[in-house]
Amino acid sequence: MSPQCEHPAMSSMVGDSAPMRHLKGLLQCYARCNASVLIEGETGTGKELVARELHYASARRDQPFVPVNCGALPDTLLEAELFGHRRGAFTDARSSEQGLVEFARGGTLFLDEVDSLSAHAQTTLLRFLQSGEFRVVGERPVRTADVRVLAATNASLPRAIEQGRFRSDLYYRLGALQLTLPPLRERGHDLPLLALHLLADLRERFALPACEWTPAALQALARHDWPGNVRELENVILRACVRVGGGMIGVDDLVAAAGSVFAAGALAPPAPASVPHEEGVLSFADAKQRAIDRFEQGYLTQLMARSNYNVSRAATLADTERRHLGRMLKRHGIGRPD
């Protein structure tokens, strides 16, 4: 596997769960092929991020990546937007303009929300996918463009075909290769890593004061199903970080930041079970410390594996001091495997 394919597919896709390892493996395989790819997944799972990773892991990485929101393409302007137009081709064509296909020449055209295309738009797109040929609006000559097409949808296209809302021949053209993105609720232990990554990213992006997670807050995040997936998680983290204004983000801060999108009590800590006072039963403090130790052990093991056991890089990912991280690793006996 070439380094050029391996690094970009790992660059911003946080997670080491089995579904994410499977996805990254497919990305690296698909990056070496020019066939079209249909990316399916729930809202907020990161379909455009995956499309960008696929583009930058491929031989087309030095050429343009052009995203298109299909839901914003009206039929009256579809062909002009995709293929360009000449001056005077229609009423508002006061100058000649290149289309998005021309801008993507040699690179990748990403069609987001492809399920929203009208019947006319589907026919227009199918014609281009079949031959790679198109006509600029207002021109007679036929042009060709070397463009790789990636498409994304959060709808079931087979169901849309059954309902007569999507062309089956277009579906098979777009889906020569397919990727299905796992929802956040199926990614298991990725959530703590993702929460740490997003917190660091949001702090840098919005110049927010330094803040960190309490272990209880990270455990609380894992108790929510996240129907909005990573996008929903990112919004809650941003609100919590802004709310605390620096320091530690606790469970109460998350509950306050989550608002009505959560089911009542979804982030609240579970009610403690009654424990009989019998010999051998741990005290509350000891039980709490054991739970924290188990969390730290699992989190640090994943963190070091993701950073290839580079302590400096791991400290950057965890947004903590290298010396502090080193002490935690030593306490848990975590080091590079033989």
C-alpha cells in the first residue's frame, strides 16, 4: 500500500472501531480506482469528509475537488451550472461562464444530496456519465471531460427507485463502487477519541479558552444515541465549551448545552444502584476510582495506537502536556508493543 494512499485516508477520520477500520480499508482500495462511488449514510456521518479523503488519497489529489449541492440546482439552470454557457444563450447570460464540470477537469466532482435531483436533472446527468461528453449551453460542438464522479445520499435510492422517484440506470452508474458510513451509535469506543478531537478542533477554529473533559462527561456522551451523528456531537461540544468559558466540562454543562434535542435524562448520570453493606463491597470512592482507571486504560491504549506510539503526537491529539501524558502512560504500564 503506497504512503500516498495511506496517509490522507487517515488524516482527519478519527476512530479505530471495527466499522471505521473497515471504512478506511475500502477508502484506500477505492482511491486507486477511477470508478464512480456512491456514499451512503445518515445525516451528519461525514459524507463530504469521506469524499474529500477519497479524492486526496487518489492520483487526482493535485487537481480540483468540486462539491455540488444537487438540492440547490434548479432545472432551468442545471445544464448551465454543470456544463457552462455562452453569452446570450439565455436571458440572463450576459457573459460566457465555465461549468462545474470544467472546473473539476482532471479532478473530482462531488454530487451531494443526489437523491434530490429531478427527473430532468437525472436524465441530463446520466447522459454525461455514460459518455463523458457534454455540450456547453449555446454551443453546438460536443466536449469531453476527465472527471471522477462521487455522489452522496442519506436516502435509500433502491426505495426511491421502487417509488419511481429515481432512475435505476443512474443508480447503477453512480454506484459502481459503494460506501456505507457507520452511524456514531455503532462506533463504540470511537466516541471519546472523537470528543477529544472535536473539542481541540473547535477551540482552535473559534479561538475558545482551554477546556477539558471530566471522565464523567465522556461517559455521559456515550449514553446518547446521537441521531444527528458527528454533526450533532460537534454542536453540543461547541455549546458546552462556550458555556464553561475555560476549565472542565462536566455532565451538568453537557445537559445544559444539549437542550431539547436529547431525551429527558439522556446525558444525566444513571441512578446509583443500591449496594448492600456486606463484607467485600467496595466503597463509593474505590468503585469510582476503578471506573476511572478502566476508562483511562482504554482511552490511552486507543490514543497511543492512533498516534503510532509517538508520545508527542499523542499529547497533541489529547490536548494535554507531554509530561502529564507520560506520567499517565507510566502509571498504566502502556508502551510500544514489541
